[in-house]
Amino acid sequence: MKSTKPVKSSRLYNWHELADRLIPYIQKMGFTHIELLPIMEHPFGGSWGYQPLSQFAPSARYGTPQDFAAFVDRCHQAGIGVILDWVPAHFPTDEHGLARFDGTALYEYDNPHEGFHQDWNTLIYNLGRTEVHGFMIASALHWLRHFHVDGLRVDAVASMLYRDYSRKAGEWVPNRYGGRENLESIDFLRHLNDVVRHEAPGAMVIAEESTAWPGVSQPTEQGGLGFAYKWNMGWMHDTLHYIQNDPIHRRHHHNELSFGLVYAYSEHFVLPISHDEVVHGKKALIDKMPGDRWQKFANLRAYLAFMWAHPGKKLLFMGCEIGQWREWNHDHQIDWYLTQYTEHKGVQTLVADLNRLYREQPALHDQDCKPQGFQWLIGDDAANSVYAFLRWSKEGEPLLVVANFTPEVREGYRIGVPFAGQWGELINTDGQEYSGGNVGNGGSGHR
């Protein structure tokens, strides 16, 4: 007999439910901030919010604007900062949106070689128009001042900076000097950061910028774009490429893990594991790791500890902290059931301990953007795939970081350190508490 009992369908949490579940978890894990993918109203959920129709309205999917404001307020009461992804680069072509709003190209460029994104099938804001420029500045201030968010992560900045972004010869229009730089967008970004600094002091504006454009996080008065931070996409791609190699081959890729230190102080950097890296066949972070199950988890723990120890602010995409096997799917929640298994629980515990250590040890954070906060001890031991360096606090207190990216135990490996005596071991990613093999230094080591 067929049941007549209604089937309970899954649905999205509203802002109040999300606060009840997310805030205690973030506190338990020790994260300082959360970054939300774009919550501005958007027609297609599969765009993850990156094709928004409204630059001022929170999506009705999760509740009212007042509900979102209450969510931000509860985060702040819990000591958690809120960063929003914000998209000033492009907008969808839906007729009920901004596309040819009055029958003409009002918000976008009229020429498709300037106004149409071939990659995303979207329209590009004509930021050279005073009205459009002001409209987008107002949007940024709306989220910062009315909803009290702590920062904006500006999406796809590279696509805004270059008129020939992802275009072939003959498919783009040069600027008035014949160059490829989008002068209108550059003026907009610099003005945005100046206005935010004046109108919302202390707010962070972060650039997702993937090229070598100079001075992204330099002040505008020094000729820079004025962002607080820049996503370090080069670090992310280099280190993920390195860690995906079988350990026996890593000696041939040694510089991929160390190269980030060559330019680490050219900008104020965020080290991200982006949502783009755990979708569309790129595999989840744990599944990028080579080897069997044990090796995958050992690699993941070592990689995360290296990331936390490296200069730059850390940003981890949800699910990576429990070693989720599935790629991220915007229609499903994280596979929380995995935390009943010791290896997954071990990764989660490690991330919480890394966050605690990061807060407690000034050497890991208070000179992130200064060269004197970092010192190589061993950077060229490609044969053993070993790296060793010191992080220094402003007060001259060192923290020693040693990474072995092979499964072979290095007995009697000597590392020169600046002070004699006993050095305490703060974290060992192979520790039993993280479901590792418990090979370490017994909690301490000597010079």
C-alpha cells in the first residue's frame, strides 16, 4: 500500500537557525571570522550568489533583511567577524534585473566587447558612468554601515582591471591611451577603498585578484589600489599542486612550497582555500592528497599546519576542516556525520588547535606582513622534502616550524636554532590526538 504521509523536503536554514547552529561551532573551532558567499538576491542558486540581481537586498531565501541584521549582531556578540563576498564586476542578463534597464545600456557598456563577459554570460558594469560608479559605492556602504558587516571580499577583481580579460585579439576595446588597463574600474576601486576608509573605519576590503597587478594592498596615496588584503591565489595554486604530487616526486617540486616567500611581503595577503578549488572535478581537499587513506589524512594535516604557520591570514572553505570526501555541492550540507570517524575528528581537532595556537602565539600573526617576522632555517632540502623556518614576534620571541612532506621518519635530523636549551613541542600533526602515527619528539627537543 502506498503511504499517504507527506514527504518532508529539505530546505535552507533561515538566519536565526543558522545562527543557532553556526555560531557555537565557529566558537568551538576558534575561528575569528566567517566569510559568506554572496547573499545579495540572485535568481539562480547554482551561481552561488555570484550573479546577483540586487546590490542592496539580502536574499529572501534565508529570511528578511532584519533577520540578516540579527544574524550579524549575534555573530558580533559572540566575538565573530562577518565578511561578505561582494560582486561589482558583473551582473546577470535577466530582463527583470538591471539589463537594459530603460531600454538602453544604462548600467552596462553598450559595446559587447566592453560590456559582455563571455566566460559567465553576464554584463559588465560601466563604472565610467558617474551614476553607476555612485550606485556601486552606495551598495558597498549599505552592507558596511547598515548591516555592520566587518568587511567585503571583492570578487573577480582581475576581470575588472583588464579590458582584455579572457578575450582574444580583436575582442576588446583599448583604453584612451591604447592600453589594456580598465582605467574606469581602477578609479572606482581606488575611490571605493578611500570612501570605505572614511565612512566605515576599520572595515576590511579584500581583493580576489589573481594576477601580478602591483600595489593591490598599497594605500591609494602611494599609488596602490588601497585594499586591506589580497587573496594569494598564486600561493594556493602552487601549494595545492605540490601536495598533490606523490611524496617520492616532491623533491622535483620543492620550490612550489617555498616560492610564496619570495613575494610574501609585496602585498598584505590572505591565504585562501577557495570554493573554486573543491568543485567541478577538482576534488575535495582531502581527496587531492596522494596515497592510501592513512597517507591522505597525514598529508592533509601537514598541509594545514604549514598553511597556518606560513605568513598571511588564513581562510579555509567549509568542510575542509573535517576532511569531507565529497566535492562541495550548493544543494547539500556538509557531511557532518564523518566526524564520528577518528581520522575526520582528528583533522577537526587539529584545526581547532591550530586556531588556538595562532591566537596564543604572537609570532604566528603579529608580523604577518613584515619580512622580519620570518626566517628560513632550511629551505633547500629538496632531497628530504623538509622545510624549517622561524616565525618571530614583535618582542623577539621565536616559534620554530619544521615540516617533513614525506612518510619517512627523519631520525637525528639536525636544525640550527638561535637559542640553546630545551624547545617545547606545541603541535605535532602526527600526534595520536589527531589520529596520526604518534611519531614526534616526545613533547620537546634540544639544540
